[in-house]
Amino acid sequence: MHTAVKINSLLFSPNSEKEIIRTLKDYNREDIERLKSLFALKLDSNSFIPLLDNVIGFKTIADSIFYEYGKDSNPIKQKTQFDSIVSKGSFSQKNINDVLGNNRFNDIVPKIIAYWVYRVRSSIAHNKLGEYLMSVNDEDFIIDFAEPLIREVIIQCYKA
């Protein structure tokens, strides 16, 4: 539905054919690209700060899922940048902009959320070598970090 709405909005724009083709190509890419596109339109970045901050209490697991077993689609490419934000104690607009560059907050937060949701999903769904293998020891991470984050994503994506 998200893609259909995007295509409909492009029908009367200049170069609409090229934009529609690009949108359809984006749709055929990996799941992470579709999540990023949807989240950029639907999510209020500021409302996610406390939910992003929850990862700080699970730094060891986050390091494994997002970096040790991470993928190239990680929007915070350098682990030192992630560590710097965590050491500041919050994923606030100021801290993200200080570490990643001015005016990056609203652009980067939906990408961070998409990446984190995608990596957690992959760690659960793909019980194989090359992926972080979830265990019973990760229950608090799921309950206290991942579930609240995913719950808020769902609420915001399905709002009118």
C-alpha cells in the first residue's frame, strides 16, 4: 500500500515515469530498503528517543547484533560513532547531530529504527551461522528493548 500511495503521488509530477520506475525498483530491493522508505514517511523521530535509549542497557547484545553480525545497511557505519552516542547517555537530537553531523537526526533516526528492527527480526528468523543466534538469555533484550520499539513503530505506521 505504501508503494501504491507513493506511485499515486508521482502521477502528475515532472519526470513522473522515471520516478515511478525508480519507486518500483526500490520496492523490489531488500526488505530493509522498504522499511527505511516507509519509516521515513510515517515515524516521528523525536518520539523514539526514549525507545532508542533503551538499547544502552543492552550494549553487549547490541554490539553483537548490529556490528559483529551487522550488515552494510547499518546507518551508523562506525561502531565508534555508536559507542560515542551511547557514552553520551541518549540518542537525543543533540547527541546524534554532534556525533554524526548537524541536521542528520530526522534523516538518520528512521534508518536506525529500520536497521535495528530488521536485524532483530533476522536474528530471530534466521537461526544460522552468520547471524546472531538468539537464546533465552536475550529475553530481557527482546522484552525491554525490541518489543517496545516495534510496538511504537506499528502504532505510528498505522495511524491515520
